[in-house]
Amino acid sequence: MNATTEKPVKETLNFQTEVKQLLQLMIHSLYSNKEIFLRELISNASDACDKLRFEAVTDASLYGDDSDLKIRISADAAAGTITISDNGVGMSRDEVIANIGTIAKSGTKEFFSKLTGDQKTDSHLIGQFGVGFYSAFIVADKVTLTTRRAGSTEAVCWESAGDGEFTLEAVKKSTRGTDVVLHLKEDAKEFLEDWQLKSIIRKYSDHIQMPIVMKKTEWNQEKSENVITDEDETVNRASALWTRPKSDITDEQYEEFYKHVSHDWEKPLGWTHARVEGKQEYTELLYIPGKAPFDLWDRERKHGVKLYVRRVFIMDDAEQLLPRYLRFVKGIVDSNDLPLNVSREILQASKDVDSIKNGCTKKVLGMLDDLAENHKEKFATFWSAFGRVFKEGIGEDHANKDRIASLCRFASTHNSDDAQNVSLTEYVSRMKHGMDKIYYVTGDSFGAAKNSPHLEVFKKKGIEVLLLTEPVDEWWLGQFEEFEGKKLVSVAKGDLDLGSLADETEKAQQAKVAEELKPLVEKIKAALGDKVKEVRVTDRLTDSPACLVVDENAASGNLERMLRAAGQNVNAAKPILEINPTHPLIEKLKTGVLAETFGDWSHLLFEQSLLAEGGQLEDPAGFVKRLNSLMLK
């Protein structure tokens, strides 16, 4: 018996579950904007041609006797079909299954968990997910795809009615590339009109650098109607948009090109387009998206812009052309100097690429400066979507850290809500006379930061404090010490120093009280033992009986908790317990009224201070027992 069995000529396979869900969303959520199907399928065909040009750099035989890449659109009114054909790279049988039968994207489950059932909201998410082929089912009740991989003689036909399954069949195809035939639904027959197709192509796909050809139509005087001829005409401009003069490109064309390179269906917030000449010659066209993709935080996902060399597509996600904190930027870079066979390894070690990276970074920062200054609503949208990522740049990009910091926005005690709309420049402009520090507090939530006992004296004196609640804040704070000559200082670290804002009379009184309370301080320290580094009298509290601080150069309690949550071993610095001499509880401890339960009260001061800053108790049961005992007494 033969150990191998031949595959059936035609087989029926089931879509991946996520594909079934996505098909239903495509059909129902995007029904009001049906014409986008043509844009998406033309974009796919263009990508296929780009990939063939790239592969042919090292293997020119892939072209065969056909090196004239193009996309052909045709409609058959009698059959009720539209055909989108390309002579690009094509697909093998396995590639068809991988690219169409499944969604091989990490984060897929998260994507579907965000769907709401609201058509408008869901359509935005679908655009971010970037699966344009399935838009064919908005207008078609059956789709037939026939494709042959460049360099192969084998072709495959894929067909589906979008109902949960598809068929695969080995077929004959005389040319490489892909033909997609849409069998239109009755309510989509309007797209059979040639003028309608040409109008959509010019609207959405004029920037495609491959010629998009259709049969030419001419007015027939005898029949008093347009007649389709045998002559081809190119419908789009068929030149790379980024090579045109900026004055020759409309905003609408820039926006449509963004949708092509990003596979996003929404408009960008802004873009920068420039040709750089000199030691390095390259063109950049870079965009700021309006929404973050669902997988922005996926470490396995590659981020980057499209790289072209002399208008030949090289790669989709050249992450070396921009720093990681700008990984949300979309667009293209077209170099005149890099070799056509450039690899990721070459990009990593190239000084030419470093020069391009520095230039592109400055262009993006300039674009963000303009949004912040002249388009505040758009900048607020940008910050909401990408602020956490952008803040990484303060620690990553030493050359631009001050410029990045000036673009960052934070919550602060100046506002009553958690809006991140305070810049460091605004903070400095509101500083009280004599202030020489920028104060901040970190926490794991806005509520924890806003209600931190460390803020009490700052509220009393009307001093603004930044409220930093994102994990990235703890990281960049360790890399950034001052802004415009003002040192950044945590209100929960070291001794409190208000500089000239401190009243000399108050300072003298505080020193006197600290001396008087030395015996009490030593007694509390003895009761707590090695739980704390020291106990001291504070001048930062007005309402709370006590709080915990750490030395100026130690990791904050919030950072320690974050590191532990990430599974890292942390050699935690012992905290310092500061007591409020004016609080009634401290007064009673001082006078000896609570002498019988002094040890329990000392531990309770420590434990409630730990809870107030978001910490976790080592012995919650002991805390409850102690608290119950004290309440009974």
C-alpha cells in the first residue's frame, strides 16, 4: 500500500471561528459604505505587485516574460460580476489558507472582546484590524479567487459564499498573480457600471503606483450611449504619490494614501511630507493615526514604516527607521542610497539609516509640536491614544528628551478631574514665586495619587503637584531629572524641602516640636523594630496621623509593587515612618493615655500608612485582629 495519499482535487474547509465572526461584522457593520470593497481589493493587488518587484531584485526570472506590473478591473453585467486581477506575486495553496482561511494575528481574542455590537464603533475596530479582503462580502454573495505563485506552475482556486466554509481546488492558470471575481448581490449591481468603478478608483486609489487599467469607454453617436471598446486606459495616475510635489497633492489624496499604507479606515490626525537632499537623499511621508491599533502593546507584533529604495518596495515594517517610542507612526520612507537587497541586519548597523532615523524623528516631533500649538483637539486625541507610548521617549531618546518632555501631558492637582492636559511648561508658568522644583506623586491609580496623604501640605500652601499613575512614569522619571532648570522631586521621597516657600517661623517651631517628640519617636521605632528604617516628625501632613516615605534615591513603593507584580525579585528599601505631631492620635500617644496598647497603635500607624499609599499588608489577619481589639477598648 502506498504510504502517501493524494489530496482530493477539490476539498471543503471551514473558516477559523474568528473569520466567521469577522465576515458577519464586515457584512453588517460596513454596509453603509459599500464602495470601500474596491479600495481594499486594489490595495491588496498593489501589495502583491510590490512584493513581486522586491523578490525579483534577487530573482529576475520570477517576471518570466511579463515585467509590466498592473492591476486590471472589469465588470460583466450579464454575469453580474466584477473581476480584480493583478500580475503580482500570487499565492501558493498554503499561503491562500494562511492568508484567507485564518487570521494569524496575536491579540485576536482581545480584538473580538472589544466589539460592542454598535455598527459604527465596530467598523472602526475592523479597520484597525486590517483584514480588507473580507470587505468583498459586503457586496458579493460569492467570491472566487484564482491565484498562481510567481515561479510556480501550480494554481489554486478558492471560493466561498461567506457562510463559514470555503473550497479549494487545484486548477490551471496561464499567468501568475491573482484574479478575484465578485458575484454581486442584487443590491450591489450599481457597481457594474464602468463610470461608477472609475469614479471609485479615482477617489480612493489614485495614488496607487501600479497602473489600474480598464477598458476604455467612448460615446457612440448612433446609439447615443457610452460603449466599451477593446482599448485599455489607465484610470489612476500610476505614480508614487510621495514623488509628486506637495502642491500637486490634495488633502483627500494624502488621506487616502494613509488608508492604503496603514490599512486603517479612518483619517489620520496629521502628516509630514518632505524630500531630503544632501549627504543622504530620501523622501519621507509619515502620518499620525487617529486611533491606536488594538495590538499596540503586543511585543511580538512588528511596528514600523514601509521602506522603499528608489521606489521599489523593500519591507512593510522597517522598525529601524524610527525610534520605538514612535512605533505608532505610519507611512513610507523611500531612499535613493540604500542597496536594493538591504536586509534588517544591514538596517540595524547602517550609519545611513541612523541619519534617516534622526531626520524622520525630528519631522514627527515637529508635526506634534504643530498639533500641540495649533490643533489642540487633535493633539488631545493623539495624547489619549499614544501618550503612554510617547512618554517612553523621555528615557529612550537622550538627544530629544527635553523636546519630548515638553510635548508630554499629565494630570495634576490644578485640575479637579483626571484629564492629562497639563504640560511641564504650563506647570512652570504657574509656579509660585520662589519655587524651584517640580513636584510629583506616583500611584497605581488617579484616586490613589489624588488622595495621597503626601499632598496635604501642598494643598494647604496651594502648590501644584503632578499626579503620575502610569507604569511608564516610574521608568522615565529615573532618566529625567530636571526641566528648564527645575528639578523634578517626589513628594514621597527624602526630606520635604519647600525652599523659600517654607515659613521661617514654621520651620523653627517644627524643629522645636521634633526635639520634644524625640522620646515618642524612639519608642515607636522600638515597637516597630526592623519594619522601618527610622521614625521622625513630619511637616508634610495636616490631616493624617502618619505616612511612609523613602530615601531620595530609593525606589518608590509604587515602583516596588510594580516590579513584584512583574515577577521580579526586589530588595525593598525599608520605609521611613513620619508622624504628624498635631494629630489627636499622636497627642494621645505622647501623653501616655494609650500606654497600655502603645505597641498595637504603633503598628496600626504603620499599617494604615502602608494602605494609604496603595501597599499590601504582610499580615492582613493580624491587622484585622489588632484593629478589632483596639476598637473594643
